[in-house]
Amino acid sequence: MSGSFIEISEVGPRDGLQSISPIMPTEAKKAWIAAEAAAGVREIEVGSFVPAKILPQLADTAELVAFARTIPGLTVAVLVPNLKGAEAAVAAGAHKITIPLSVSETHSLRNVRRTHAQMLEETAAIAALIQAQPEGRRPKFEGGLSTAFGCTLEGVVPEAKVLEIAEALMKAGCDEVGLSDTTGYANPAQVKRLIRAVRSVVGDHACAGVHLHNTRGLGLANALAALDEGITTLDASLGGIGGCPFAPGASGNIVTEDLAFMLAAMGYETGVDLEKLLAVRDVVKAALPDTELYGFTPDAGLPKGFSGAWGL
Amino acid sequence: MSGSFIEISEVGPRDGLQSISPIMPTEAKKAWIAAEAAAGVREIEVGSFVPAKILPQLADTAELVAFARTIPGLTVAVLVPNLKGAEAAVAAGAHKITIPLSVSETHSLRNVRRTHAQMLEETAAIAALIQAQPEGRRPKFEGGLSTAFGCTLEGVVPEAKVLEIAEALMKAGCDEVGLSDTTGYANPAQVKRLIRAVRSVVGDHACAGVHLHNTRGLGLANALAALDEGITTLDASLGGIGGCPFAPGASGNIVTEDLAFMLAAMGYETGVDLEKLLAVRDVVKAALPDTELYGFTPDAGLPKGFSGAWGL
């Protein structure tokens, strides 16, 4: 394991900012994206192509894609809820497009007012749109399996349902599927089991990333379980911004800084310079003075003598 | 793994209370111990036999041992820094005695003003004391390897030194050794490696427990790594009380509630009733109104439909 490359995919500018009410100015977002890319993060989800009246926080996504594309080596990812969003994403030149599909149909209806069948139709239409692009301009297309580990509305989400939707997303034309613990229900045993099951259906290469939350404090333990199964892309949010419906400390997203520290200490390559990453917090804090940033490693600092791989 | 029994060893009344300045009244400590035992926790470190002028918070340890011994099925554990403390512990009737020995000699000198050689002499004297007790009244004797994963003073602590001290503690008469991440420096890869190495020296049965901190957010990930290696006893502190020199969220100890949730969700047996365990917080809060209790699971609540093993 030690020595392998793990991609940290920063989702703060999308998942983080959509969950808080203050609207970060576009220039501040650019500064954040630039600083985090300069710290070595190679994939950043910069926004979501949703109507501005629904998520005014993300209304500048097209401009951010254009900006982020100018940063060498950076994979510019976006979320799209439908074909219209995908058209905008393709026009803007996003490198990676994710459509979230909630395995809990109750959640899907509540969230985007669409059934599974309707979402799969949308997925197929997006896949056709991408295929119609000239080679070299086709973004990678991911189906994000939301509520894959449980649902606040339905409770347990049956594994069979996850596999069914994963297979359907691939048939509809996704390049890969990602498992998402939208509700913070996952545990490490379940993470291992579900990754193995989904991979047995779609193939290892088509299930490479997971989006885990830290709602019940298990975020990094779940990430470790995912690494053990060979997952190579882990989503995280700087300062754990986003998805925080609870009291202080109960952050939604995994904290990028803590994840990066864990990976570095374990000897994984991430390309991330931890000192520079910790400094990115100042950029975000300056633009969001009233938003609390979480993170244990930022509070405690790096261990004395820490130089990448620790205690080896 | 699922189905095996994991011992959660509550260290809050010792490690927690020694780290905060308010002194919890003895009756409140008894209520805490009783409530947590009633919630199913089967091992509790109730205090430390140190001079009251050094740790006035723990001056009532003998009384707590006597009280806790009346609770059926509870293993009553205490910490002792030296022979004098062990004499008091044996007289009080503790079931388990731990002597901490810092693998970092700088830390040992700073903390207890003793070299390794002096601490090992003390350990041998305690072992002799225990052996002199009538059979059936001999407490289990553990050597706790503090700073085993790194030291705030020395930085990296060489693995060879950990093995040397582990072997020396066993030779001095300990029944087992425990690995302690006193400084919150451990990472999962290191946890696995060090457990394996120590077990190769002392035998699997003689290295069954770990004391992990959550200083950099890796506490539960490290616990998971320890479980993967077959560790069967995990220390934790209710509300994460203790060892918290940093900002909010940067708790020192692993939070008992989060650990218990993770274990239950993974299908491990712990004997703990999670609802009852969460209610123990009220007992502690009432006695320590100014001390912040941490924990993600307490803030977020248990998942909808959670009934012990989740998502199976």
C-alpha cells in the first residue's frame, strides 16, 4: 500500500459551499481553488450546474470551471443534476461530471423530484451528449450512488438495490460509479462489503472513488476501509465545510487536512504539501469569517519531526 | 470478525478527570461508574494511585475501587506510577493494575523523573508484590508503553526501542503490555506494524489492548487498524474527556460513544447498550457543567432503524 498514489478530491467549493448560507465571492473561490491546487491537490469539484435560484451559492460555476481549467494538471470536476446541467458543464469544459442518483427512491423524490427511471433516462441522455463531443473533449462521467450506506428517510438501504442501480448507471453510459455516504451512516465493515459487491458487478476499474462523511466520527475509519479495498480516490472538504446539520464537531464531510495527514503518515503518495494545505484555511477563513472550519490536525499541528511518512 | 467480543475499557474517570481542573465529587464519580457499568461497559479505569498533591482530582481512588468492586462483572482497573501506588491498589482490591512506562526516556524523565532502569526496577517490585498475594487476589498487571507511537519531545520513537521495553516489562513480571499513543501521533499503518512487531516478541496473548488518542482525528481509524490485527481491548473516554490541550474538537481520548457505535455497527459484540451509554453523558454533564463533552455520534444520534449491526 505504502507508496501507492491516492487522489484526494476536494469537494469543498461544491459540497461545502452549497451547505452554508453565506455566498463566497467568485474571486475568493478562485483564490481557494488556486491555493489548494498549488498545495498539490489534483482534483477539485468546483461547483454544480444547478439553477441559481436553487443554489445561489454556486451560480458562478461556469466561471470557476473556466478559471480552474487554466491550472496545469488539475482535474476540474462538477456535479450536474440533469441533462441541462451537463450541457452547461460540457460547454464550460469540465473534465469530470458526476450525476448523483439516490439509491433511496424516497430520498430521490424528495431531493430532485425524480424516480430512479427518470434519473436513469437523464443519465443516458448525458452519456449521449458526452459521446457526441469530439474525442479529447469528452469529460469523464461518474454516477454517484447517494445514500448507498443508508438513508435518513428509509433507514437501511438494501445492498441489492445499490448493485441494481450501479449496474443500471453503467448500462446508461457512466464511465464509473462512486459510493456516497450522504447521511453519515456507513461503518468500515459495510464500506468494505459494499465496495467488494459493487466491484463484482461493475468491475474494479469502474468503482474507484468514495464520498464519505464524518457525521458520526467514522469518516477516516471508513476511508481506511476503502483504502484496504483498493479505492484510489477519496472525497474530502477543506475544514470539513458542508453537510453540517448538527452541533459543533459533527461536520458532514471528511476534513481534507486530516485525510491528507493520515495518508501521508501512512506512506501513501498524494502529491499534497501538508504545510501548504493547512495554509489554505486562511484563504477560506478570510472569505467566510462566520463559518467554522473543522479539523483535528489543523488544531493539533503536525507531529514533531513529521516529514511525510511517519514512524516508518 | 463480526460477532467477536471487543472490550471497551472506559478510562474517563482516570485519564479524563486527571486532565481537567474541576474536581468531580466522589458521589458523582460513583454515579458515572455505576451508570456506565449498567450500560454494559465491563472494564473501567476508576483512578490512579498518585499523591493527592500531584493529582487532587484522583484523591478518592481507593474509595472508588471499593465501590466499583461491588458492581457484578466489572473489571476495576487503576493506574499506578510506582510500588507505593501498587501497594495501595492491591490493598484496595483493584482487578487490574497498569504501570505506564514511557518509551521515550526524555518523556519518562520529564513526567515521572525516572529512567527506564528505575521504572523497570519499580515494575519488578510490583510484580513481586502481586505474586506475594494469595491466589485469587492477584490483580492482572499490565505495562503500558507510553509514547509508543512518537513523542512530542523526541519525535520519532524507534520501533526497536518499543520492542526492547516491551520485552523488559514482560521479564520484569508484567502479564501483558499495552501500546499507548500518548501524543496522538499514531497512524493506522504504524498501529498495525507495531502491534505485529510487539506480538512477535511478547506473544499475541500478552499484547491485547491499545490506548489510542484522537488528537489528529485518526483515533477510530487507528482503532480499526488495531482490530484488524486482533486487538481485543480498546481504551476510550466518555465524551472524549481528557488529554485536550488544543482547540474544541481536538479531543485527546477516543470518544467511548463513537467507538461503541462503530463496533456495534460493524457487528462486534461489546455488551454495551448504546442508548444507555449516550444517557451516561447526562450524569457526567451534571457534575461537570463547565467541561465540554465531545462526540460525533451523540450529536448526530444513531442512524434511523439502527439496531446493533448496521447495513448487514
